[in-house]
Amino acid sequence: SYDRARELGDQGRMVDLDSAFMRDQLMLEILLDIRDLFSVAPAASGGSALEKLEAIRRLTKLR
């Protein structure tokens, strides 16, 4: 489409197509950023925070 508009010398259509392309690229970047924000990191090894607190509580009771 862009090449066709360039061959016809249709500057308005070229600007429209270029703007649409840039908009689509920006939307893709935004969607990729959102995907990255919602991706779940792997769980840390060693149990949950509650399990770690329980282990500390048991250690302090031994003394």
C-alpha cells in the first residue's frame, strides 16, 4: 500500500500509512510491556515466608 501511494505521489496516504504503522508498533510495545508486568516470576526455593517464620519461631523456643 505504501509503495502504491508513493508511486501515485499520494503524500496524504503515505502519511496515513506511516502513522498507522507507528501506532501499531507502539501498541505492540505496550502489549509486550503489559505481558512482562503480568508474567509470574518463579517461586523462590526454601518455602514460603510463613514456613520461614515458623522455623525461626521453633528455633527461638529451643533456647
